[in-house]
Amino acid sequence: MPDVRIKAMHGVPKNLDKAMWDFLNTLRYNIEVLAGMKGSASNRYVTLAELLALSGTAQYVEVADIDDPSPELSSRTSTEAGPLLIAYQPSAGADDAYTIYAWDASGGASDSPYVVAGDGGNWTAVGGTYSDQDLHLDPLTASFLVATDAAKKLVSTNLADWITAVANETTVADDGAGGAIIGIVNPLIVAKGGTGAETLTDHGLLVGSGTGAITALAAAANGQIPIGSTGADPVLSTLTGVANEIDITVGAGSITIGIVDPLIVGKGGSGGTTFTDGGVLLGSGANPFTATARLDTDQLLAGQAAGDPQPMSIVCNNDAVVCHNDEVVML
């Protein structure tokens, strides 16, 4: 509100007695600039004569409590009291001893601060000092911000109108009740710390794309792993074992790598899974090893021109070793 004040004048208006005039001339206070006044928007001194010229007449009434003049003002109409009414409390201090009221024929809530009900309208305070009271501003909208418009009038405004969204980061929307809804841009781009995507493949592995949106690979099957591809996104694939060497078994979230069982002779194995306990192993070319029977006491393997060596018994007789087939080996 502009700072507009009464200043001392020479001479007493005819409609005020000298005692009241002297009383008013000792005060300085802030009042609302009444319609039609000219001058700067702040710190303009207004004479009581200017107020009277605007209102046409002014009267005053003595009140018991300057903070609650309802008992004295509520029964006064604009005709009885005049468009401009000065309420004063002689026993109060100079800072809060008076209040100027203007007649508001449009009516209003009788319990609103600064308003005292009259006959067919209200006495609305336009100046003076108040304690323990709230300022009531009409026609502003409850819960909305208050700002000044181009004409420097107080108006209601939306909070959202005062907030600027950051590009590619935040959004600002009016909540319809004077407030604002602030959110993150959807989708948040990679350059701002987001993924750049609104939806991603369920269970898919995520792959970077520079400043572009993150790419999601397809959901991997059992045993699949991402394998690099120069200059391209990784490819989902499974491991393959070398035939007759490596055995690979996949499961949900697992890969088991082992040697083919049995490992064939051609890959350095025996080709067999079990052999005779105590038997002698014999080669069979590229075929699995074979095992002889367990040798008995005094038996040895004797080679044959064709076929595998065979176990033979040894008998000592006259300084000779006689085999089971009567062959004699001289010692």
C-alpha cells in the first residue's frame, strides 16, 4: 500500500470542531489512496481537505475501543454518518487512537477484519493502526499467491506462473488451486542422467548408446551370455564345446563346463569308463583301452604273434622254465 499521510493545515474545516482538528493534525498514518487522488505512488502527503473533497463530507465518532468500534459504528448508515467517518479513542495513544472508515454500499461479511456492518452496507477501514487483526483483501482468491499487475494492483496469481521449468529436466503444471505440480521430464534423457526410454524389455540387459536412449537386449535364455561384436551391440549367444572334448550343460542362471566322459583315445583319453581291477591295460588303436584279467601268482604276460598278450604260468623244472603250453624257456 502506498504511504499516504495527512499533514497539518491552516484553518479548520467547517464540519470538524477545532479540538478534533488539532487531534488529527498531530498524527501520521498510512491510508489507502482513495479513488481519484493524483500524485506519486509512494510517500505522498494528502491533506484532510483533499479527503473531504473526495468524500464530500466527514464526521467522527468517539469509540470505547479503537480495535473494535462495532458497537458505535454498526448502527450508523452512510446517510447518518457521511461517506467518510473518523473513529477515534481519546484515551488511546497517538499511534492507534483513530481509524478512518469509508462507506462500502456493496456489503460484505460483518466479521471480516477492517469491516464493521452498517445499514445496507459496511464501514470499511481505509487507514489507521490495527493490532491482532488480519488483513482481508477482496476480490482476491483464497490460497492463491498475491502479486501486482501492470497497473500495480494486487491480484491473485498461480504459483505455476512464477516457476520456470528447466529444459529436458523438469516440468511445471498448474494444480488448479493456485499451487504448482513440479515433476521430472519423462523420459529423462541420458545427458541429464536418465535412460531416455519410457519402457525397457522385461529381463533384458541394458546397453549404452552414447547420448541416445539406452538399448535393451532381448531377455536371455538359459545359458545365454552377451558376446561382444566390434562396432555393434553385444549379441546374446551360448557357449559351444569342441566335439569329443568339452561338454557344456546350461541351466537357469548356470553354465557347467566339463570334459567329455569318456574322453576318447583320439583326444588323449582311454575311451573307457571302467577297467578290470588289477588288470593290465592294453592299447587298441583308436579304440578304447582293454584290460586283461588279474594275473595269478607266477603268471606273466606273454606276447602273441597276433592278438593281445596272454597270461602264462611259470614252472621251474631242471633248470628250465616250463610254461603251461609246455614251451620251455632255458635259463
